[in-house]
Amino acid sequence: KLKINISLNTNGTLITEEMAKELSQYPIKIYTVSLDGSSSEVHDPFRGKGSFEKTVRGIQNLIDEKRNVLISATVTHFNYKDIKNIVLLGERLEVNNVRFNDVVYTGNAACYHKSLVMTPSEKFELLDEARLLRDRFGNFVTGSVFQICDIMNEIKNIPKETFPMKVQSCGAAVSKCSIRPDGWVTPCAIIWDVKAGNLKEQ
């Protein structure tokens, strides 16, 4: 009734044909599906054995129902060389966009940060590849990795007297919020442990 934009974050593994049909009845603007590799060899170590095939099948089921799908990949030391192949897979699956974000060190990522973090040389290699992907695929590719490229280009052209740069404020709890499967409302999908209230209670 409030005409709030609704998106659904999922790993896609439980989205069968029947589930996709059921979900299509609701006004979900976009389905954000986590996919951290273009193959089971890259993706499954992150998400569990057999998850790659289930996730791709879930994406295909949503596409068959003409749903808007965004593939979201978290870029780490283990998969940064695979981002081009992830984009090509997204193109084949006919998703709307492919998003690449840096690791946010909360939850499990905080426990394994030493193994996930990229070296400076790996990071520059990633940004070089990101620029090539942006040139080839345009706005089909999105995410914080590309925002970093844009900021670096902006910094090169900014006169020193205009520093410090102004950074756009975060929309968490201002223009968006997240609802966890257990009913807890949080400021956003990243600030997952800050609980504002539970919809199952009020």
C-alpha cells in the first residue's frame, strides 16, 4: 500500500520452478542472487558443494518467469580473476545486471578476512579488468568495484584546492532497510546484526 520498492536477496538454491511461479505473484522489483564464480570449482568452495548448479537453475527459473535478476558477486582473493567469466555467464543467462562488490568484513567474512583479502597488486589487477569490462559491457556491470574506478578517475581530475572530497551518505535506515527471514528489521543487508524490531511481534 505504501508503494515501497521491494527486492529479494537470495542464494537462489531453493528457487524451483514452482517457487519462481509463486514469487512472481508479488511486486518484487528485483531479485539479487549471490553468485561468486562462473563454475562450481570457483563458486562451491564459498557456498557449499553443489550450490553452483542449484543457483544457476534458480536464476534460470526466475528468468523463465520474466523476473528482473541481478547477479551479485563478492570479489575476493579467490575469485577476482573470474569476474569476466561471471559477466559472460550473466549475459548468457540474460540477467539484468552483474554486480561486483568488495568484501564487507562482517559475519563469516570477519572470521576469514586474512584469507579473503587481496594484495595491493591483485587489487590493481582487478581494477584494470573492471575498466575493460565497463568499456565492453557498459552499465550491465555495476558495484563498488566500478565505483572505486570512477572515484580514482575523479581524483585525478580534481584540483587540490577542492579537497576534501564529499562522499555521498549511506542510505541505511534512511531510504532503505532489510527484513531478515526471521522477521528482524535491520538498517540494510550489510548491517545485519543491528535489530530495529521484529515484524512477527509488531
